[in-house]
Amino acid sequence: MSVIQGFTRRETLELTGTTSNRLQYLERSGLVIPTRIGKSRKPTVIYTWEQVLEIRAIKHLRKEISLQTVRKIINFLDESGFDDSLRDKKLIVIDDQVFWVQQDWQYFPKKMPSAIKVAGNNGKDVGQYILLVIPNLSEIVNEIWQAAATSPIVDFASFKERAKVNCTHVA
């Protein structure tokens, strides 16, 4: 039996801690579009490792900002020529403003890492560079591994083969 190169809808729900309605909305809005296998009325829906990370990152952002603001961030990144995925971005939310920290330590200390304002309710100063410091987003990977380790739905041995990044700790 071959291992599926991704995660089923049910596994994705378990790993991301999101709802079925949220997954449907993310697909309808074009933010996260899974692969469908089979031409039947009920095809198998598969999410990639990157999409699982993206869904979890969006879930974190939703604690602080609206999904409309998430879409604005993705649109800004896309229109500005940046990779529009959120899973590997260091984002800071301060009130109604969102900043993306670009960590390029190659020229440090001559040039500090910078941050770009990527969203705000009034749209003012979007695209402006600012200096900020935030913690690492590898926490998302650890959360997904923890969800897999404690899940009654996800086969942990199979999950370990399919996950593309190892966790730093699993309780």
C-alpha cells in the first residue's frame, strides 16, 4: 500500500484545529485549494503539508484579525511580487495593523532586519518599512506535530512519513 502524499480532509481538520466550514470557505475564497482525487460525487480531498501549515497560520492570524484582513495581506504580497503564503512569514499584529518582518541577517549589524506594513483598517502607510522583532513561527509546526501525536484520527507513524518538517518537541 502506498502512502498518500498529503493529508485527507479529516486529518487536516484534526491537524489544523479548524472547522469543516472554515476549510470550505478557504477553498471558496481561493486561499487554500486542496487536490481532489477521483471523479465521483465524493472525491478524496487531499491537502499538502504546506497547505496544512497555511491553514494553521491563518487560524493563528484569525485570533487577532479578520479573514478580510488576511485576504488583504495575501493580495498585497501577491501584487507586490512576494510569495503570498503566510506559513513562513513572521507577522506582527498591533491593533488594526499587520507587519511582516523580513529577516535577512546577512548584512547584520550594518543593516537590521526590516518589517513592512502589509495591512491596516484604513490602508494608510501599507508598504512602508518599519523595524520590529518577533518570535519564531516554528511554533506552528510544533502545534501540528502535537495535534498528530494526540489525535485518535491521525495515524502518527504515517504522519511522520508525510510531514516535511520535523518537530523540535512532541509531548
